Amino acid sequence: MNNIFLGKAWHWALLVVATGLLWFCGSSRLHVIGFNTFIIAMLIGTVAVLFAIVRFHQSGDQVTRDKLVAQAFDPNADVRSNGD
């Protein structure tokens, strides 16, 4: 299962909790009745989850299926090139 679900188990737990909270907010119509409260709660929740993931990330943890390889920066490369 570690090959399917990359990352730590608590990252997936955070995703489940966030999904549950979003479902609860939607079912109680908080996004319609208390829009300002909903937006503030979403911003605080997003910042808290991102902070937790970034803060407790250790170098060497696999976060993608492919290995990330640093490449030399080429300032003359055409970024907009799409093969035309």
C-alpha cells in the first residue's frame, strides 16, 4: 500500500478530516448562511494543514512517484515552446 498511497499516514488523515469538515460545512449550509465565517475557517484550516505538512516534512521523504532531479537552469531556453 505504500507504493499506492505516497506520504505519511497522518497526511492522508488530514485529507480525510478536511473532506469531512467540508462535507459538514456544506450540509449545514455554512457557505451560504455564514459566508464570512466559512471563508475565514477555510483560510485558517488551509494554512494550518500546509504549515503542518511543510514543518514536519523531512528531506528524503518520497512525495512523488518519479524521482525529482535538479536540472541546470538555462536562461536562453524558450519556456513557451510547445513543439511548433
